[in-house]
Amino acid sequence: MDEFERLLSENRLGVERFVKFHVSGPDAEDILQETYLAAYQAFPRLKDPAAFRPWLINIARNKWRDWYRAQSRRLDMPVEELPEVPAETEPDTAVEETLARLSDRDARMLRLFYLEELPQREIARQLSIPEGTVKSRLSAARSRFRAAYTYPPKGEKTMKKLPLFLPPYSVRWTKEPPFPVVWEEMMGWGIVPRLGETLIWGMYDLPSRKLDVAYDMAVTGKAKVHGLEGVSFTARVIEPQPELKEGDLMIEPVACSGAPQAEWTFVGQLQDGYTRFLSAERMEDGVRTLTTFLDGEEFMANWGFGEDNRGNSIHPTAQGFIVRDGADYTAQQEGVLDVVGRCELKLDGRITDCIAVMDLSAYEEGVASLQFLDKAGRTLLWQRYNRDDWALDRYKKRWSELLPGNDRITVNGVTYVHWYDCYYLR
């Protein structure tokens, strides 16, 4: 194997993910073949083999743009009218509502600087004012925005509302068909990747129902990863900090949730009817570590969902892959998400009409979960179930022995034991 073949083999998966984020089907394969051919022809001119990965992705980016231009000509549409990444339509948010209360001059100044991310020099050019005037107007606009922003601070409010023990709840299944819903949340974290979104949620041990760890989450702004547009959001651990003793069964899920790191920063994307992670960043032992969707199994094992990390569809429907009959489920296959019914969720004294989405080994083999969504597509409650022999070599006992009093379901006749719940508040 020569050097080009070796480098291409090591980086092929990353460039495939890059292209398939933009284009799917046969067109993606055509772009990849053109990329590899162009890279092979140009490789003798590459001076530093260590730069092979970004060099290859840049070739793929140019080939994708060539394809985009060809599409625009075929559709008789000016290429400048085609965005590099399809734009999303964002509904009103707390930020938008506050901007609407400001003067046109203040709102425009803040939009140019924060939303369009223009440097002050460019804003001065567009508005035909001195750069020093931009600075003073921007400072004044910030002050007026803070005064007009009527939403309370996230941290103090959340801990007054998130209970230290899981509120009582019950699920009453109905025979009505599941209602259609738009489910735009980031898988596993519950927040919608859109400006202005906030969320708190906690993990609750069963059967004690105590809160083991809680997160305060917020979308903080626009972001790009390898040229793909998304939004940045943080997940900050808030009190109570997890204090779990050796042997506590919740040590593993709390650790896997990222609680040992005080804060996570993610970039997520809502596009083409799917939500997906683009990057994850953590601080550990004074070292900031960033992984992106191009980083292979290191990223995909934790943050990758769907084929080529395409993500999960925002339009979940009952496909018949999993059929519920009381506490018994019949699955045609594993590794799927499916809507399994409609129910009334009575939680903390409130009754909500919900649909239930089951994940059967889609994220982890031997694990099932039930996620209850309201008509706005927001998760209210998430339940985790372990197959009775899940991680038997690690825990040395079956889950029916470890948690004998917890609820159980069966999937194709196999017992799954309820381990813990997650409770969400907005």
C-alpha cells in the first residue's frame, strides 16, 4: 500500500461523512469518486502529509460546490440564490421577543453583531458611520436589551423548580391513534437546537426517586463545524452535585451523562427534517477536548445517531416495528425507534396527552427506553429499562435481582427491568 492509499484509508470515513451531510444517494457517491480522483492526481503536490485530512476535505468541499452549481444551472436558478447550507426558519424566541421591544436602530445593531456575526468594521461600513460610533451604539444597545429582557436568570429559577425527588406519576394507555408531532430535540439531552431555547432536567434513581444529577442547558449562539452551520449549546451541572458511594448502581449512568465534567459544550444542527450533533467539547483535568463528526468512532459511539450521523427524524410515526400489548412488546427487529402508543401521563398532578416513543437497542444493545412527548414535541419523562442480562459480566447479577421491586416489561418474551428516569422542565 502506497502513502496515498494509506492516508486515504485512514481518512475516508471522515470525508464520507462530510459529503453525506450535504448530499445523499448516488450524487454523494459521485462527489466522493471525483474527490478521490482529484486528490490522487494532486497528491504529489501536497508538501505536508500531516495536512492530508483538511486538504482532502477541502477538495470534497470544492467538488460539492461544483455539484451545487451544476444543480443550479439545471434548475435555471442563479447560484447566488442557493445557500451554502439550507436555511432554517426560526420561530419567535425570547431573544426575538426582546429585540422586538427595542428601537429599530438598537435591534439592527445587535442583529448585525450577534446574529449575523459581522465585525464592527463591516457594520460601520454598512451603516456609513465611524467604527467608534458602532462601539458606543453597541454598548448602549446591549444595556437596553438587558433592561428589556424580562425572562428570569436560568440558574436560580431552575433549582427552585427541579424537585429533589421525582414527583409521583402514572401512565394510562389509551386506544386513540398517536397524534402527529414535530420532535426537534437533541437525542439524549432534550434541548431543541434553536436560538433562545433553555431546559433543565434531572436523572432520578429508582426506587429511591432521589435526584442524582441535574443539568441547566441553554442555546448560546450560532456556530459552524467544518463549514456546517448549527447552534452552540451548553449543559452545566447544577446542584445537587452527584455524591454516589461505591456500589451505587447510578454511578455508571451519572458518569456516562458527563456529570464528572462541570460543563459540556455542543454544536447541534436541525436541518432537512433531522437533528444531529456536529461536535462535543469537554474540560477535563485542565485540558479542553473537542471531537467532531469527522472523528470516527470516538465521536459516533457517543454522539452519532442514524446512518452516517444523519440524526433522528423530527417526524416520528408508528411504523409497526414495535407493537405494545400492555407491558409486553413485540419487536420485528432491534436497533429501531418507533411510536408505540398514546397515553395520558399524570405527572406532578398534571395530566398531559402524550405519545410514547420506544428506543430498542438503537443507542445501546440490551437497553430499551420509553420517552413521553407532548403535542409540542417536548419530552416530559424518559424511562430506561435494562435487559435482565445487560452487562452481566460487570454487575455480576441480573437486573431482576439487583432491582427486585422495580417495574418490568417484556420484549419478545425477554424481561427488561426499569432502572432510572429523567424528568424535564422548561
